[in-house]
Amino acid sequence: MVKPPPVASTLAAAGSSAAAWSDAAFAPRKRARDAVCSRTGYSSAAVDRALDRLFEPLTAAALGATIAAELGTLGVLDGFVERPGVGRVRALPLGRVCVISSRTTVGVALIPAIFALCANCDVLVKDREDGLVAAFFDTLAETLPALRERMRARAWRGDDDAIDLHGFDGVVAFGSDATLERISALLPFSRTFVAYPNKTSAGYVAREDLCDETAAAAIARAAAHDALLYDGEGCLSLHLLFVERGARVTPERFGQLLGRAFDDAARTDAALRSASGGAARAMARDLAAFRGSSTTYADPQCSYLVTVDPPEHVDPLLLPRTL
């Protein structure tokens, strides 16, 4: 059995590879971006923004700090470490790990895959059809060849070409409740299963941040891009924004700035699937107008919808590209 590389080497390789992929001009990234655009229908600007968010935080220092916060020290992944009051301790690898990617959140499977590699596990990622994870693994293997035999990525559809999950010691999966229930039912009780179900994101703007129109407009632009991220379908896509009153820029005025920011962002971020959810957004817009209880902003195609000060008893819409 080949001895795994020290965790510091794996972290350095992951950080170096992520730094290369943070460059929008990096050839493998450009090819992967085009493939993601083809699969999802997202615009190239939206995919580039998603890739920036994925790769820029993946530094060796940040990854190492996360592991150390969990385990106390990185050294336990390489061998026994003397811990005061505890004695000699070591973190043993789980074994073979399968990571099942999300349909919407671009590249999210890479993060648990990297942590599993740092823990000296063998990793298989169920890649999407765009092959983003496989392409990143190629870069990682070029940086640290010792990892090449310990990581794979492949796409599969349905039961006919699916991987037998019984052969894995742990499974990490992203998906809907129904998808996660099906995966869980396939696994023996003894297997480790880490599930990431559908979630949504909310934001908060403090009144101190709305001291003038310039600052408020910058926040509105960031919020619009967050709401359009992953076409508004990912767990990191913003759907709720709480705005504190008492600022120089009122929530009502901030809503106007949001509407303008969405209109600008939609021109570059809107997916080719811009009709997705359009009928539901139009119905929500018309219902708000009928109630007369809130202000809405939308383009003529209703490719996005901003509702300002909706009634408290009405549940959030949670539709794609709505805030």
C-alpha cells in the first residue's frame, strides 16, 4: 500500500490548484465554465462568479485552519500526536468515500472531497455532466501526483450505470429530501452518511451600512448578484433580505435601488432558462399588486422579482430569482 502524502502537502496542492482555477483565463477553467454554461443554461458571467466564489476561499491556510479547529491539530492526520491531558491520539481515515454532487450549486462537491483527501481517504465524486470536478482533479494530480490514484470523478445516470454505494465506507450527498432518502435507503446501517438537503439563504442589512446612497447601491448590487447566483436555485442563493429601519437610506428607497440592481445584473447573470419560474413570479407580482400591500420590481419578462415589505403573514416566495 502506497503511503499517503503528508496532510501539509495535500493542503498545499489543493491551495495551489485552487489558486490556478481562481484565474478566469486559466484554460481548464475556461473549458469547464463553457461546459457548465451548456449544462445549466447559466450565463458565462454568472458561472464565472460562481467559480470565483468556489475557488478563491480554498487556500491552504483556510483549509488547514478548518481541520485544526475540528481535530485540534493537523498532525493527527499524519500520525500519533501527544495531547496534554489526553495522551497519544491519531485520526484514522474512514476509507473509501463517495461524494454525490449538487445539480445547482456549481462545484460544491469539491469541498468535502478535498477534506476527505486530507484525511487520507480514497475519494470518488459523482460528477455532473460538465466534468468540472474531474478537470480540477487533473490539476490537483499534476500538482501532487501521489493523489492521482486516490481520487476519481465520473458522471452516471439512473440505476443502470450507477456506482454501487455498498462499496464505500462513507457517502456525502447533496440534493432534495427525496433524493437523500433514496440514497439513505440504499446504504447499510454501518455506513457513514452525511446529507446536505435543500436550504435557502437570508441576509441582513444594518442601518449603519445605509449611511448614504453610494454605500446602499453597492449593497444592493451585491444582493442582486447573490439572489441570481446559481439561477436562484442554490442553497447560497439569496431569497430573504432584512433591512433595518432608522438609516438615512430608508428600506423603501433601498428597495428601489434593489430593483435597479436586479435589472442591471439580470442583463449579464440571467440564465438562458430565463423562462424558468416566470409564470410563478408573474403570478406573485400580480397578487402583490392586487393586495396593494407591497411594492414589486420586475422586468417585462418577469425574469426576476423583488418584493419590498411583503405582508408578515405571507410565506416567502422562495422562487428562482426572487427576493
